[in-house]
Amino acid sequence: MQNILILLLITSICTFSKEISFDEALDLLLKNNKELKSKKLDIKQSHAILDEISANNYGALNFKETYMNTNHAGYVFSSKLASRKATFADFGLGSYSGASSLNTAPHDLNYPKSIENYETKLTYDIPLFSGFELSNAKDIANLQIQANKVKYEYDEKLLTLELLRAYNACVASKEYVNAVKKTKKATASFVNFANEMYKEGLVTKIDLNQAQVEDLNTNSKLKEAENRVLLSHSYLSFLIGVEINEVKNFEDVNVSEINLELIQEEAINKREDFKYIDLNSQSLKKDIKIKQSDYFPKIGAHIEYGYSNDKLKDFNNTQDFYMATVGLNMKIFDMTREAKIEQSRIKYNKLMLQKEQFKDAIKLEVKENYLNYLSQKEILSEKIKAQTLAEDILLKSEEMYKNKLIKMTDLLIQQASLQKARAETIMSKFELTFTKAKLKLSIGKSLKE
């Protein structure tokens, strides 16, 4: 049993120590993210709404069983007629004794004995014409299904962008740790050769102490950097729903040659959030027609078949009944109709204005991302050159210090300059990949296109 537990522990450690790639993280995000699962339920809900509206075309079949015990004169008489058991005595003819008794109140009719009655029936109600209300409601439901689908696609892309940011933040944190470790190795070597030179009397103890202080500060920076790695891993784990503690290299995004005017037009045609607004504007246009349906007549049919008897047995065709009706209802005068239509028109016109404004906002967003992309690309190139130069300067400074041409403070300044250059290069890589991703998404493309 103990061996099994040890094996499981080793397996668990190996599992959590495995490096995760961006593609693996993306698969986990799409599989586990609760926000996306909620959006999928929105799509299912819109399908259910369409099914409900479509079902109205088939009408409704109902079964109804009614038990009655009453001595109400009207109900008793009506019940006996319905079950076809009424007699002349029920009409009160027992009190009739000729023309002179026409004004006499018939006792059997007005004061009947209480009765029991069971009415069993099936009813079927179906709308024949709804003034185009049902057909327009069905169109709106179809449009909402499409709207929820494009919204899901857009939210999926936004989450993918957030995943890229979180993933590359983990990579950047890891690279920064490696950069600080290089600094640590350098400061430790400074302490060593400063100590050797101090022993030989070539430098003062101040040089040794300065190197030791810088080495200790580097230890603190390393601890901070390692903590950033843990924090970045925690957020990435939160996004994908799986605990991880290692990532691979920067996930880059391919961006082909770009013509600004073309990608601005492409964005308007491809962006899911713009399609979402367009579909909602179509829905509001249909809503106007639904409000206008009040000007049309509503026609419906009602059919029922049943039995009426004083017992729940012995039914036969002497107690059955049927009824079929067709009803028409049309408003002649209602001043609220036009007000409701006008409200729908205003909502539609407002959304159309927002749609046009959103076009301009998309063009601006694409332009900003494009300009940032060009800028970040140049910045990264300069940062890499600056880092290479700083590395070369530090190597030469070390030789100069060993030859007592510069002081320890000058050497430490060059080391700090290199550390800063490395950090800025890492951050510039991060910013460039994120900017390229934002540019692709603003055009309406996915990161993998």
C-alpha cells in the first residue's frame, strides 16, 4: 500500500511538473471555462424560445375533469340538460295547472334537490391568424439564436486573447527569473574576484562590501521574481481550470503584410460584435411589425368533446357532446397602439445610430492597434540591440575593473544597466505578441488564422 502511495505521489509530481504549451492551455480553456459554458447555455435557451414560439402553431390539447355538487337552480338545470337527463318536472311543470298559474313560481325549478355531476372533456385551441405576430416572433427568435452564436464566438476570442496575455506573462516571468539568475551569477563572481583582489591589497574593503550589497539585493530580486512566477501561474490555472507550474516559450502571433484601409473594411465585415449589433437591429425592426399586428384581426378556433353524467361510469353517446367555434377579435379603437409602435421605432433608430458609431469605433481601434504594432516591432528591435550592447559593455567593464581602470561602483552600474536591458527586452517581447494578437482580433480574425 505504501509503495502505491509513493508511486501516486511521484506520478502527481510529474504531472504537475510537465510543461504546458499554449495550444494545450487553449484546449483546456475552451473545455473548462465556466463563462463559455454559460454562453453555450444562452444559445440553448434561445433555441428553446424558438421551439416555444413554433409550438403555438400547433395549438394546445387539454383534458379537463370537473366535479360539481350543487343545489344552484341554474347549475342544476344546466347540468341535467348537459347530461340529457332533464324531465318536464325539472321545468316546474308539476306546479302548472292551467293558464291561471302562469305567474306561479315553479318550485321544482327554483328549489331543486342538490345533484352531483361529472363533466369530462378534451379541448383543442389553435390560433388561425395572429396578425403576423407569431411569424415575426419566430423570426426574432431565429435572429437571437444567430446573435447568441456570434456573441459566443466573440467572447471565445476575447478569452483566447486573455489566455495569451496570461500565458505569455508566465513565460515573461520565467525569463525574468532566468535573467535575474544570470545577474546573481555575475554579482557572485564580483564578490569572488573583489575578495581576491582585496586579499592581495589591490582594492579596499569598500569594493568588497559594495559587491556583497549588490549580491544581497540580487537575492531579494530573485525572490520577488520567483513570487511573480507563482502569481502568474495561479492566474493561468484559474483561466484553464487546471493547476500548472510550468510553461514553454513565448506564444507568437503571425501577422502578414497589412494595408490599413483594407483591414478596417475587413474588420467591419468580420467582427462578431458588429454582427451582434446588426442582428439585434434586425430583431428590433421585427419588433415594430409585432406591435403593428394589433391593427390586424386575431382569429382562433376552439374545439371540445366530452361527457356529462352524474357518475364516472356508464358513459354512452346519449351523454356526449361536442362544440366547435371560430372566433375573431379585432381592436377598433386603441390609442396606445401607435404609442407602442413609436417606442419600438425609437429603439430601432437609436440602435442604428449606435451601429454607425460602432463602425467608426472599429476603424479607430484597428488603426490604434496597427500603429502600436509598428511601434512595438521597432521598440523590440532597439531593445535587443541595447541588451547586446550592454552585455558587451559589462564584459569590458569587468576586464577594466580587474585591471584597476574603474571602480566597483562603475562596474555595478553597468551590471544594473544590463539587468534593466534584459528586463525591458522581455517586456517588449510580451508587449509585441499581445499587440499583434489585439490587432488580429480587432480585424475579426482568430489568433490561429
